[in-house]
Amino acid sequence: WLAYVAGIREPTTPAQLDGVRVHKEVENYLLKGEPLIGRAAAGLPFLPEPKVDPALVETPFAIQDPELPIPVIGQIDLLEPDKWRVTDHKTTSNLRYRKTVEELAVNTQGVVYAHVLAAWNDSNGRILKFYKDSRQTYPYFRFTELDRRIHFRHIYYPTTGSGMEVTGVVTPQTATSVWADVRQSVLKMHQLSLEDSVRRVEPNTTHCGAYGGCPRRDFC
């Protein structure tokens, strides 16, 4: 609520800025063939040859689930419809933090992306219209149930050394189960977004000290 309703954002960390830089360098490689250097080059063995269709790189999306009052929006780093695969670029200080194949197979982000890919490859589910918020415009997709397995891949760019790819397989059964949780989360988020005061929002005090401490804990 503090971040998206009150607009009190967390300060950007050096690690986050480095992640943005790597994403941009990879984007320029895929779209224009610009050479990858330094950390971004760690992903080169796992990337398709440039020049990739711009519609498939850093792809914004909005999914309209008829059971939800608002769309699910986001952006996918790399879509490969012909391979039924979606890819997310991940910078990390150490590869021991990587997700496992099993974790990616049930990952919420992966399931959301899988539904976008299902709509993309469905002749009846392509772009309906465009949804615009304060930041950008999103192609609007009709919610499409999965009827086949979809590959969700992380490409890891460590601080030093070689990169790595890890791929989980999202099944239709898993997608149905995880999407039910997504619906509940979106409904809760929508409900909280309508509150006019943070005092009406129940704080999650179990995570105040997580990841070095919440920057809002002094006034939450």
C-alpha cells in the first residue's frame, strides 16, 4: 500500500541498478546485435541470435481474467512462442541463490507468464485492446487456460564467472492451481488499494527485518 497507493517507494540499491543495466544491455543485444561485455556476456550462450522481433523482447502485457475486477499486468524479458518458452533474466551475486527446476515449475511469475504465452499462441486469445496506466501501455490479452506444457526459464548473470540457465516446466494442472492463488492475491491487493489510510491496512510485521530491514519500518 505504501509503495503503490501512497507512492512511498523503496530507495534503489546498487544491485538493482546493476540489474537494470544488464537487462538493458541484453535487450540491445537481442534487438540490435550490440556486443555484450562484462557481466551481461555471461548469458550469451543461452540467448537467441539477434535481431529478435521487438514484440518478443521486454514485452508488456495485461491479462483480463473475467473473475477479477482489474487486469494482471507485467513485462516479460523474452518470449519465444515457437519454443513455448518464456525467459526471465536474473542478476545474482552467487549462483547458489538460483531457483531449482522444481521451484520454477510452480513459480507464480512463471505461471502468469505461461498464461501470456498461451494467449499469444492462441488465435482466439490475441490482443483485445490496449490498457494504459500511469507508466506505460500494455497489450490486453484475454485470459487463456493452458492446454499444454510451457517452459519457464531463468538465465543467471552472476557477479563473476559463467552464467547458467535453469528451466522449469509449467503444466496445465499446476497453472490452474497457482492461478487460483493469483486470483486471491489480486482480489486482496485490489481491496487494499481502495483504503484511504495505511492505518486501515494490516501490516506484515513478520518481515520487518527481512533482507536487511524494511526501509518503511520506522513509520509503518
